Amino acid sequence: MPDTPRELDVVVYGATGFAGKLTAEYLARAGGAARIALAGRSADRVRAVRDTLGPVAQDWPIVVADADRPETLDAMAARTRVVITTVGPYTRYGMPLVAACAAAGTDYVDLTGEALFVRESIDLFHKQAADNGARIVHACGFDSIPSDMSVYALYRAARDDGAGDLLETDFVLRGASGGVSGGTLATVIEVLTAAANDPDARRQLFDPYTLSSDRPAEPRLGPEPDLSWRRGRDIAPELDGIWTAGFAMAPVNTRIVRRSNGLLDWAYGRRFRYAEHMSVGSSAAAPALSGLMTGLGKATFGLGGHLVRLVPPGLLERALPKPGTGPGRRRREDGYYRIETYTTTSSGARYRADMAQRGDPGYQATAVLLGESALALALNRDLLSDHYGVLTPAAAMGDALLVRLPAAGVRLEVSRLS
């Protein structure tokens, strides 16, 4: 597709929100020569954010844009190569911007963890975005770049070795530290409530291939539980002695990874199976803790929306942190995550991808991942895939991120184990 000249490279929409400010701060440090602008509903509030970003950002344009005024989103999308949006919950506020970018042929990245929003985006705008040369890339934060890029790195290593297709592949969160913001909690409540109120939404939420690029063509591999507890040694010999519980974000991340496989013409393999877990350690209490945490996760995933409906109106809003708030700087900077993803290939080879990053996973680390995704789309266009439409990080820019992420302080290494 031709690369249409644009006035700007990247616009950060939602720059006055918690995640938006962090992303703007990161781009002020790492954006280099990229032409960047900040956008939001209030020019004065956006300008106040820009004033905190140091000398490099003082000439960044201010763009007034509002989801309630679609014409402002259209004008914003037409000016730039890439729009970053941190304005959620996306099921409530996100679709008008997807529409604007699909129509303008503008690339788009967000940090959504809302599978139902992604599914609706695919249904409404995949074809238009593909026809117009736009890459609409959801889930570019901690949900779901570590999952998606770890598997993509494993695929590249196995392919380069001629080791065959990926078979059983397991993500294990070995450690993490960080806080929770009001925006995240608002998103969780939004998703669970939608599933409780709408049988079709509930069906989609529980379908492991709900984000598939071609649902009938997906491999028939039997049940793929979202949340399960396992002994570490049943995943990989290297994990002998630990126990794992189901990872809370598996219901989103696994679907993104499976969509990547489909978008890449099942490059990972037709027998590729993927699951996500989190380590609960090796103490005597670990087996019980594993079962308890997995059970609580299943109850929340399955019944959370019904429980939310029982709460008196307004109580949750008063009790939970407000959207736009989040952990303080010290906690953000002290946070981290570390994951290991294991795979066995069709030739019997075994590999492990190690990925780690400093910073609170949902905020400090996510700002880096989101910012690097936008910069990859804007500046590394020779490394992007030839896919367009509603994509995943790996399908849109896997090779570009393999280059950019280590340079941004994100460790991503693949080792052959046997």
C-alpha cells in the first residue's frame, strides 16, 4: 500500500489521563525525531500536561478531539500516521476512533484488555481498514505484548532452526510487582457486566477462538481451559518443584495469540496449543494456593458480572479508585515482571523465551510497550508485515518489535533447551 504523507507521526489521544501521561512522558524521552502531538477534549488540560514534559515536547502540537464529536476524531486521524489511544473503557469510548482510523487509513494502537471490544472492532472495521491500508492494533500494553511477542520470538527461533511447528506452548508469569488503577477496575467491571447482561457476549467471552481470523478453519484441539492449575514439572522440567495457577489475563491474552497464528496463516502450526499460568511458588502451601487462586479466578470470570449487578447503584464507584488514578511514582518505578514461555516443536525440539521489564506492568512498563508499538508503526515501516486490518502486535509489527523492544530496555531472549 502507498505510504500517504502525513503532517504528524504519532498523536497521543487521552494525554491527560493516567496512562496517557505516562505514555507522553516516555515518548518525550524516547521519541527521537518523531513528529508527536498530544490530544484530548480540553486544550488547556492537554497543554498543562505538555508543560510537564520538558523542553523536547514544548513544540508538540495540541489537538482537540472528543469521542462525542466524531468529526474531531476524523480530523485528528487524517493528520497523523499513528494514533495512540488510552481512553477507556474501550467498549464505552473506543469505537468512534477505530472508525476514524479505519476510514482515514491511519494506524492505531491501544492498551485494551477487552476481548469483546476487539471482536466488535474486527466485525465492524477489519475489511475497511484493510482496504484503506490501516493497521488497527489492539492490546499493545502488558496485555498482550509479552504474550504475543514471546510466542512470536519462539516461532522465529524454531523457523530459523528448521525445527518444525510449535505444539504445546505455555506462558508462565514467574514474578511481578505493581499497582492497580481505577481505569483497570472500571474496565473489568464493564467486561463482566456486559457478559452477564448479554448471552451472545458471554458466549464470545468463553470461546477460546472468539478473536479468530477464520473461526471454521481453526484446529479442533478439544477444550482449552482459560484458567487451570498445574504442577510446574507438567509444563517443563525446568519448573520442577513449583506450582502454578491460572493467570488472570489469560482469557484475553490467549485469544490475541491465537488470532496472531491465524492472521499469519497458521505459521505457528495447526496443532499449536497455548495456555497461560502464574507461579505460586514451591512452599508446602503452594498446591492449595494454586487451586484456591484458580478457583477464585474462575468464579470471578464466570460470575463477576452477576455479582456486580447485586451491588447497590453507585457503591462500586464510591468504593473503588477513580479512573485516571493509579500507583505513585515510587511504586511504578519499583515494579517489574518476568515471564518464561516454553514450547515443544513438531520435531521434538524445546525452546524457552525469557521476557522481563522494569516498571509497574500495567502502567510504567505498558507506557514503554505502547510507545514503542506506535514508534514501530511510524518509523520502522520497512520491518512491518504486509497485513492490514484489525491486527495483533505480532501480526502487524513482530519483526519491528523484536528490534525495538531490547533497545528500549525490554529483555526478550530465546534459548534452545533440547
